[in-house]
Amino acid sequence: MLKVDKVQKSYKKNGLFSSERQIVLKNVSLECRNGECLGIIGESGSGKSTLGRLMLGIEKPDCGTVLIDGMNVEDRRVRLGNISAVFQDYKSSLNPFFTVEEAILEPLKIQNKSKKENKDKVTTLLNQVGLPSSYRNKYSHELSGGEIQRVCIARAISTEPKCILLDEAISSLDVSVQIQVLELLKDLKRIYNMSYVFITHDIQAAAYICDRVIIFKDGQIEEIVAIEHLKDVKSVYARKLLKSLITF
């Protein structure tokens, strides 16, 4: 469904006018299947968030392609309604001048539905993410971090996309709230049969929600493993990384 094919990405080193480039992604190929939660785990600077931006069409690869159902995500029309995202920095994810309702309605504008249909949709979405309908008139500064992230999730699923990319989406939340949000994501995945790309450094969270995990190292895929075989990873790096991340 979401396919990354031989993608490479580099950036200029030491400023805009430098001719020297740093390679961040090296010949990366992977596929996220329909209804799957695919985890991407790696150390800081491994290139996993850069890969996420390419998947979203925010940046373009130097070579290679990112496709949704065979169509290139570089085309805005392909991205609209097919892929959305929830990011780590929930505080900057919502326009502070928008009410919760306005924030959720923003991506729905492309669907040209009536005001009543949109209002009903907001009510449904708030209910699905565990927030009362009265929150539709609140602003982000009136909400807790967990509540803001729930609004961000409601906005992300509002167009019922085929895939949602979650880039460290729970790492800024308190542990108790993280568990609640993970449960919410699992419930929504069942309701909408969406695919998730779950970018994280939290192996416990990945083990809780993912079907398969990609171990990422220095811009390359080190190993791909089904979640039930996570403790049986083969590469030395994967074993070392998992050992450093597991705290239980």
C-alpha cells in the first residue's frame, strides 16, 4: 500500500553554499501493508524522521520513489485524504487561534460536505478519541498535553486516510497518558482499518502497537522483524540497540 523504493536523501554540509553533502538515507526500500502498523526504531540521527518526511511528501528524495497504491506522494492530490500525520511537538501542531472544532475541520474542507455533516463528524471524532463534545469550543491553551494529542489524532483520522504516520507521537506525554493514547490508536486502527507508520525510540511502545519493526541504522535498514520475534533479532547492532532501549 505505502511503498518506499530505493530512496536516497542527502543534505549540504556546512551551510547552503557548501558543495559537500551528507548522505542521510541510503537506498531504503520498504512496504507498509494494508491495515498494518509498521514500526521504525533507531537512535537519534539514524534518519528515521527524514524518512518520515519523505513518506509524507514534505521533502523529496534525491532518487527513488515513495508511492501510495502505486501513485507518487510528491503529487499533492495523491497525499490529500490518503496520508496524514501526528507529530511529537503537539504544542505547535494546533493553530492557537483555532478552536478544537476549527482545527479538526481544517482537513475536512477538501471534501465539500455541508456544515451539518462536518459538525456531526466533529462530534463523532471527539467521541472516538475520548473527548466530550463540549471541547469543540475550547482552544489549545485550555487543554492538557494528552488532550491536545487526542485532538491531533482526531484531525489526522478525519479524512479517513489509508495511512497515518506517527513520528514520536507519544514521547512528550506522561507515561500514564502514553498508555491511554496507545490504546486509543489501537481502537481507531480497528475501526478504520488504517495503516500506521510508527516512528519511535520507545521499544516498549513499538512492541505494544506494531506488527513488524524496522531497525534503522545510519540511514539504512539493519533488520526487519515481526513483533513476536523481536527478541530474536539477528544483527549485533539490533541486539545492542534493543538491549539499550528495553528498561524492564
